[in-house]
Amino acid sequence: MLANISLSNSQNHNNVGAVVRPNLTEQPEDFQSELLEGFIKHPKRFPLNFRRLRFWQSAKIEINQDSNTGLTFSSKEYQKPGSIIEVTIPTRKEVHHFMGKVVMVKESDDSYEIGIWLVNAEDAPKLRIVEQICHIELYLNDKRYKEGPFLSPEKLTEEWISRFASGFPVS
């Protein structure tokens, strides 16, 4: 069963069908977790699904210890450190899958910050690109909400790259 990380900051079901105003900050959230270097922080407002693999499924996974990239995300569900989970991140045209080992769980007021280390080092460049797409999509949505729907996505993407790409983690 997949655990769904909600797109909105509010979990109140009385607001079903309500339009949620985007967070209109000039700067995106920090890309990296302040807890561990090498981890990319997934934005809370972008959808992400995950599922913990059963023991017999995770026993088949070959863990590559050479990976130097991880992902952190918020979850309503606690995940046991050492568990192998599959993370799926949907973008416009496809769904991206990543396997990771839970290496960090930090409890906050209403959720957990989960940190996974990729089990396959070859997934690191793909994860970095997918996470940039997530941040760019949120930037496009926020700018269009604030300044109007007729803004060019190409120009806004170039703007995001010139302003924020240099601060995005390389590894």
C-alpha cells in the first residue's frame, strides 16, 4: 500500500474543493536538509508516494554502498530505520521510482522527516534532475498564481535556473 504525501499543507477534509493559496516566497525551501550533507529535501507541496518493501522483497534488492545521495521528505507515518522503501515521484509525463534505505527519522509536531539513502548509485543523477523539476514546477505555479497565467513557462524555467540552480546539491 502506498502512503500518499498530500499536496496541500492542510489536512482538513472540510476544505475539499477549496483552492489552496500557494506559498509565495521568493526563495524556494532549502534544497538540502540541514541534518545531513548529500540529502536533497523534497518540497512538501509536491506529491510523493512511498511504500515499505516486505522482507522477502527487500532481500532481493542489491544495495550499492557507493551511493552518496539521499532524499528527505515529510511523512505522516513513521518508518523504521533500516527499512527499504520505494519512492515514486510523479511529474508531468512519467512517474519516477527510487529505492532507498531509511537512515534518518526525525519527529516534528505533526509529521516525520524521513531520510533515505539511495540503494543504487546510478539513480543519483536522475534523482537530482527529478527534484529540480519538482522545485521548478512549484516555482512556475507560484509565479503564475501571483503574476498571471500567461507567463511563459520557458522564461520562468530559465529564471529559476539562473536564480536557484547553483544552490542545488551536486551530489
